[in-house]
Amino acid sequence: MVTTTAPRPVAVLSPSALRLLRTAGFVSNFDRFCIAPMPALIGSGLGVPVATVVLAASGYYLAYGLMQPVWGAAGDRWGRVRVMRVSLAGAAPAALLSALAPDAPVLIAARVLTGACFAAAIAASLTYVGDTVPAEVRQRPLSELMTAFALGTALATGVAGALAHYAGWRPVFALPGVLAGFLALALRRLPEPARPRSGSLLAPFGTVLRSRRQWYVMAVALLEGAVLLGFLTYLAPALEAHGVPVAVAGAVAALYGVGTMAASRAVTRLVGRWSPAALIVAGGTQTALAYLLAGYRQSTGTLVVAAVLLGGGWSFLHSTVQTWATTVCPTARSTAVALFGVALYGGGALSGGLAAATAQAGAYRPLFWLAALLSVPLTVAAAVGRARCR
């Protein structure tokens, strides 16, 4: 049996608690993306082809996605803070094993385990905010969390690349492992929020999957992931196809994180002044404009603007939809947020995979224009759905 009512959040999240949650999400995202500039260096060090090293990244992402609902159900059953501490305590030695891996099979296994453990950090942080902050002011701390997440993503490639260049690839994997260990201890200071208790580990799934609103939100998340994550991955390749050096193309794509952080500040100020639907429309407009520009011309200057606008679209649109996802199933909030994440990243993987052949042929213009077109139903569905859900 599952409790049908959830305690209403009444306390504003303390600054120290928010800092811990932001740090946990930052470290998780840093670890997830830090391998991006290193496959050739790792392959050279271990004496294996780059394609073998890529298996470590693919295995990480697969484990990260598959473990989302597992950690979500565990959070509903045993508590948000406990799940974060257990997962980070597991991520620490797994990341250190990655740094010490003597060969490719050990590295691949270590990265899979690390991804499985770090998968809990972001969803549990979002759920914690949902448990402790009233819905009417929840988007402010969620925007701050997402700023930290974006910072982890943006810094991962640059910092990892520089550190790997000067000190080798092993310290890059060790750094988030050490930070995860410290966080597992520091989170002892974080109080466990009140929550309804489920009778079994699988019970929250029944609660979530019986909710029509949850299915609607997951459908929006699937389309959002396709538009804002899947097509985003082709910004740098589009530049490279026009002769732009890999380092420059990567730097342009990284401006997405800069746009996210800058727009998050604006979102924080506008929450309460603008309706959630208005924030969604603002984000969808930026997204559509970004992809229209990218389709029009794949030059460095144009894609700089597009990357920043896409970061703004993510902050305005995604933070609002993510806030919505924390309200739909309050009695199984952790599982609901986790399944939202599965839909989001599943949409990104689906569109990215389906677009691969077109990108391989160098036809980036129709890809970006398709993304601009899809941003219209995404914006309408998200804005209308959110406006009706009060």
C-alpha cells in the first residue's frame, strides 16, 4: 500500500543544504562528461583503439539511465539523503578504480559501476527540493540547482582536457571520486525530509504509472529531450564539417553551458512574476530561434549565438517542466522524477540516433530546421499542460 497524501512542504531550503545539493549535482555531471576529450589519450595509454575506450563512455551512459528508476524507487522507500549518501559512497571507489584501471576491461567495468552510482545524485537532489520547498517558490532553488548542473557540464570538457594534457587522464577520474567521498560524509548534516512511506520497493511505480498527468509530463520530457538534447549534440560536428578545428568547435558547443548559467539567473528573478506557461513560451521561442539560425548558416559566429540561445531555452523551458515534474506524484516523488529523467534522456538518445545518418551525410541544415519545427509542439504541449495543472 502507498500513502495517498504527501506532507506539504513548508520550509524554505537552507543555503547550506542547497550548497550540498548543488555540489552533488555538479560532481555527478562533471564525472559524466569528463571523458569526452580523453578517448584518444586513454587509448594510447592502455594500448587499445579509441573505439574500445568509447565502450567505457557508452556503458557509463547506459548504466546511468537504467539506474534512474531504481534509485528513484529506493529514495521513496528509504529516503532521499540515505540514497544520495549510499550512491556517492559507491561512486567514490568506483571512480578511483577508473583512475587506477590497468587495462580496458577494468576501465569499462569501473566506468559502468561509476555511472550506476552517480545516477542517483541529480534526481535525488531535485526530489529533495520538491520535498522541502513549496511549489509556488520551488523553481528558484531548482534553477540554482540546474545552474550548478550546467556548470559541471560546461567545465567537464575544459578542465578534463587541461588536466589530462598536463597530468594525464587518471587524475581526471580520481578528482570526482575524491569529491564524492567527501560529499558522502558531508551529507550527514542534511536532514531527511518527511515523506510518505511505500510498502514495497515496487509500490511507487504503481502510483506513478497510474497517473495520467505523469504520462503527459513524461511525453513532454521525451519530446524535450529530443529537441534540447539530441539535436544539440550536432552543433560541434556541424562546425567541424565546415573546416573549423575540433578545439574551436568544442568551445562553441560549451557556450551552451554559459547560456544556461546566465539564463538561470534571469529565471530566478522572473519566477513569481511570470506564469510557468510564460516561462515555457520564452524558452521555446529561444530554442526555435536557435535552431533556425543554426539551420540558416553553420558558421562559427552563428552557432555561438545558437549555443547561447539553446542554453537559455533549457533554463527557461526545462527548469519549468522539471518543477512541474516534482508536483505531479507527491506520494512517489522520487520515482516520478526518476522516470521523468528516463523519458528526457531517452528522447535525447532517440533523436540523436535517428539523426546520425543524416549528420553523417553532412546534411545539418535540415536537421536543425527539423529541431526548430519540433520545438513548436513541444512549447505548446508544455505550456498548455502546465497552465491546466494548478
